[in-house]
Amino acid sequence: MQHLLKSHQIEKQILKVISNSHASVILNDLAAIMAELFQVDACGILSGDIDSAKNLEFGLWRNGFFTAAEKEHLSTVISEAVCSKSVLSRTHSKSHFSFSADILNGNCFAKTSLNIVTSFQGKANGALILLQPHSYKWTNSEQQLLETVADSMAIAISHIQLQQQAQIKTQHQNLLSRLSREISRNSDLDCLFSLVLSEIGQVLQVDRGKVLTLKYKDPFFSHRTRQQTVKATAKVAYNWSKETQDSTLGKDFSFQLADSSWLRQAFAQAPEALMTSRQANFPDFATESLTDGGAPEKSAALLIVPLMGKNTSPSQPALVLGFLVLESKQDHDWTTEEVEVVNWIAVQMSIAMIHHQTLNQVQSIVEERTAQLKWSLDVQAKLSEKMRQQIQQLRQLNELKDDFLSSMSHELKTPLTSMKMAIKMLRQPLPDDMRDKYLNILEQEWDREFNLIKDLLTLQQVESGELTFAPQELDFIQIADELAASFSKKWHSDRGLTLETHFSEPNLNFYSDLDSLNHILNELLLNAGKYAEPDTAVTLFANSHSTMKGKEIEIAIANDGPGIAEEELPHIFDKFRRGKGVTDRAVPGTGLGLALVKYLVEHLNGSISVTSEPLENPEIFRTVFTVKLPQIKQA
């Protein structure tokens, strides 16, 4: 009865420690409680997968001072002993065990022990070790109390492990969020490599990291299989170590891919990651000039993730651009979550490297062309003015190219990133409401990508003259009312916008193409909503009148917002042209919408114009797009 009372008291103390102690000392605090309960000189608590000896943590308390070296030695000895079946002597159904004589003889403060393995839901998750500095005979009451307390301790250890798993998962999610944001912002590969390696090193607790790039001696290597002999040079593009801040050590050091058996294996099994938890002995190539201080210390654990290029053919493997290498000087069991995180980061790094190479090639072509034009200016004086105009045109095209690449990159990457995140979350068990949320995200981002592709295809059809139309009698008021209901609902919940409609007559019927008209109205209303001030009204006017060519309908869509600069008005309908400051304000779009609207209006034999005038507040402009469409009857 006495030990049951003590057990109840200790359960309360365990709950208090779990609630109030910091994660880094919680095992030590629990060890102190156990030592006080059993009146022993020292107590150790082991947490982790006992059967596989993975993710082990050790908490130790002693009644008296002992050195860090003694603590480290004792924790190592006990961890190895508990996880080694050869030194355990099971004495009870409750998994009591005893150490062999040689385990404790080397520790002057631990001569006798009472031990038990803790189990939660049928799986060993830790161990409780009581230590006395002298010979001692444990009573039946003490053994019974230990068995009773072991159940509470198993629950406490399980709770600690769950907390640690949640913290690790949060760290990984925060890491992915930070790197995704920085990768999308940063075009400097050195800065990107530095950020990636330092962030991974801190979160995954590795000692060193490298980014290696490959240069193939055979330019047609991409037509071979990976089983054939590979002649390539590996170059250290970036070198990170937690022990030094000097990232230039070993940078630009090169060696042959064939000189490293680990890299050859990683190349052969790309795009899958290659990993080992112990005895990696990496680097395994000549490292005389890798650092100023001589050859680096060999690593025990190694994770090599290939950086993959574009897959240009279904029958050929994608080209390996290089490797992301993580090293640990101590044994390290790579978890599935860690490998998934590093794989995701490697994919983003590969995309950034491909974009960098593409932009460099485009920039090289532009610079080469500019140099040719400048040379022509020097040797052809009579054409100097013409050449200056061409240079200016090239600069404008370069700016247009940059704006287009930036916009398209954002419009493509952002939905894909959101879709990837939603897919990863859907792979996990989720409540129905959360599952619906991520399914909605997938559907919204898919619609966004689909509409972008649809706009590009429609633009190509219009420009090539392949777009046809089917005139029919349309009820404009019905079409406008349906659009008003859709946009008003979305705008009101998003930015507090409203849509007001005004018609000159109760019936506005005319002949035109329904799909083209819907596309024109949708795009103009979307544009008005993007640039309207919050909590204002977007207005749609429509009236019809007769002209010499017949009946014509005039549609005007107005909004109050930042307006359009006067110098931008002549170019507002240019393809891929976006107004100044739009990118800075993170307004989504590719510059295709208004260009496509103009093409469709002209396709319907109509016209479109735009005005932007300041209101009483000089920072607020009223912008009005006016579309005039004639009757189109089937021939």
C-alpha cells in the first residue's frame, strides 16, 4: 500500500516536471525525482528506440559533483549496455535487467544498479537506471515500486518524444518556408548556397555541407545511360562548416568524379538520395588543396542528394547538375523526414541553378548583340543615330524580357509551390475541414495555371488568325448581372469592393460572340478589382445607340485607385507590358490580360480606349476602360 501511495505522488511530480521544465533538461529533472524517491546516489533515464538504438537521449542526476567527462562516459556506457542484448540479463516479466560486472567497474560512483526497461503500447521506449556507489541489496518493495513507477515514466518519456517530434516537424516546416521565400527572391547563387547550407546545418545539426557542380567532358553525355563510364569534373561551388565562417576554404577546388566512390554511387542512383549513417570516411578523394589547413576530418554520416536538370526526353535520364552533400562527424541516423526536407530543398536549388544558367545565356546573347551594335556605331558614322535607336530598343526589350521572366516565374512557381504544399499535407491524416481546405487550394491554383495557359493559347490563335467566332443574340443585362453576382461576392469577402451596374434601357440585346464578350468583361473587371482602392465601388455602364453602320453597344468599366501614368497610357495594351511599380506592390499578373482584351475587341470589329484622371485626392485616379462593339450577324 505504501508503494502505491508513493507511486501516486510521483505521478503528480512527473506531470509537474513535464509541464514546467524546458525540453533540454526535462530528463535530468525526472532523474532527480527518481533519485529522491529511491534515495539513491545517482539515477539515469534513457529515452529512445531501445531495440534499434536510434535517437537516444540520456538524462543523469547524481547526489554530488561529477565531471562532464564522467557524465559523458557513464551515459555512453549505459546507452550501449541497455541497447546491447549481450549485456542484458532479463530477470522479470517487467523487463528488469542487470549490467554485467565489467560495465560498472570503471565508475567509482556506481557499483550496484537496479534497472528496468520502460514500454509504451508494447514497444520499449526507454530505460530507468538506479545507481548506488556501494554494494546494496534491493528489497522486493523497491523492485515493486520501480515496476509501478516505470509505467508512469514510460508515458512521460512517450510524451517527451512526441513533443520533440512536433518541435522537429515545426523546425522543418519553418526551414522550408524561409528557404522557399529566399530562393524566390535571391538570384545570386553564392548567397543562395550560403543560406541553404547554413540553414540546413543548424536545423539538421550536421557539421559540414558542400554544393558540388559537374562539368562533363563529353557534351553529348546526356544521350547515354548512367551505367556507362562518366567523365566529369566535380567542382566545389560552395563549402560550409559550422566550425568556421570562411566559406572560401576549398571553394573552386576540382577533382574527377571517378575519384570518389561515394559520388559515383550517388550519380548512378540519381535522382534518389544516397545516405549512410556511419563509417562514411568522406571525403574519399584527394583533398590536399581542399582547405588551407590540410585534409579535413573524415565524416561518419553522409547524405548526398543529386541536383537534377531538366528531363528533355522520356527515354533519357535527366542530367545531373551536381550534388548537395551533408556531412556529420558523428554517427547520424537520417530520418525519412530529414531526407524529404533535403530532397525538397535540392529540387528548389536545381530550379534556381537552371534559371540562373538560362538567364546568363540570355544575358550573354543580349550583351553580345549590344557589343555588335556599338561596334557598328564606331565604324558606320552615317548610321550612328539609327544604331542608338536600336540600342534603346534592345534595352527596352531586355527590360520587357526581365519583367516577363519575373512575372511568368512568379505566376508559375507560386501556384506550383502552393500545390506541392497542399499535396504534402493531404498525404497526412487530416480532419475533413482541413482536407477540404487543401483541396480548395489545389483547385484554385490549378484554375490559375489553367487560365494562364488558356490565355497564352488564345493569344496565339488570335495572332495567327485561327480564332473563329459564332455570333448569336445576347442579353447583355443577363450576362452583366451574372458577372456582378460572382464578382461582388468575391470582392466583398476579399477587399470590401462592390460592383455597381447602370444600363441605359431595360433590354440590351445585340448580336456578338458570347465567349469573346465574356472574356473581355471578365478581364476588365479583374483588372479593375486589382487596382481599385479597398472599400470602393467598381462601376459598369452600358448603353446602345445607332451609328451609320448600325446598332452599337458601348460598355464602360470604372474604378478608383492609383491610376495609370500618362506616359504608360500609349503602351497599356502592349503584350507583357506592366505598369511601373506593379511588381513592387506584388500585384499578380503577366501583362497578357489587356493585350488579349484588345485583340478580342478588334476581332469583334470593335474598339477600346482608356482614360485615367485624378480626383479631388491627387493620389486617387478614376480609370475608365471604354469598349464599343458593333452588331455582328451570321453571314
